[in-house]
Amino acid sequence: MLRIRTFRLVVLASWVLMLTVFFRPFLWEPTDPRVLKLLEFDGYHAVLNLYKPGLITIFSTIPFWLSMIAVTGIFFFQRWSRHFFLALNVFTLATTFLFGIRIATPIDALLSSTVDLINGAILALVFLTPLKENFACTPLKHHGSNGDTSKTHPIENDSATRP
């Protein structure tokens, strides 16, 4: 159970940091005129201008909320969540080339980099470690043809797989 609990803490950290990164601009804006002038160059030479109406929704807001759903699914070991989370991360990486030069404050860069590292660790854990077996079935008990409920989800049998 310690392995599952630790994994869930990592997933929870990702969830909280993603929320922080998304809502941070609403909580604090720099007031130094030189910093504000520099931040105006965010998106310079972009193929797609995120600040046009509609594009920020398609390329920022919707993927953010879908990522929150995927991370919640990963927290509860839902089968669909790990592939969905992988697809969203690939989408994010693929679209970064469309947004030109990115300018960020140090706190934004720190938070975003931390989220990316944690999300990479989550992807590695859910695809490349024994944790992947926890995504093989739903967390509900499985009933055999004779009503046997002895087969349970791997999370419930975690103590049996410990060395």
C-alpha cells in the first residue's frame, strides 16, 4: 500500500501544481513596467496567436481541464486515464512549436518545469513499472461466473506483491 500511497501523492502534487500554474496569472501580475514590457513579447513570431479569441480556449483552457480529468482518473487507476494523459501530453508538446517565443516569469518557469517533470514521472510509472497492472481492470470487485468475489483489483492485493 505504501507504493500506491506514494504514487497517489505524486499524482496529487501534479494536480495541485497544474491548478497553480493555470490560475497563477489571476492571482499575481508583475507591476514593474520593464517586466510588463518584456512579457509583451510572449508569442512573438507565433504561427498561432493565443491571444486571439477562441484560440486560448482550444489550445490552453480545454487541454488544461482535460488534463485535470485525466490526472483524476490516474489517481483512481482508471483504465482509460493513462492513455488519455499520454495523448494530452503529446498534444501539448506538439503544439508548443506553434506559439513562437515564450516569455515567462521565474515562478511560472519553475512551476511549469516542475509540472512537466512530475507528469513525465507519472507517465513512466503508469507505463513502465508494475503500477501499470493497477490499470488493467476497474477498481470494483470482479465477480466470476459463479458469483465468486475473490478476484479483486490489484490495488487491494498490493501487499501480496511486495517483496
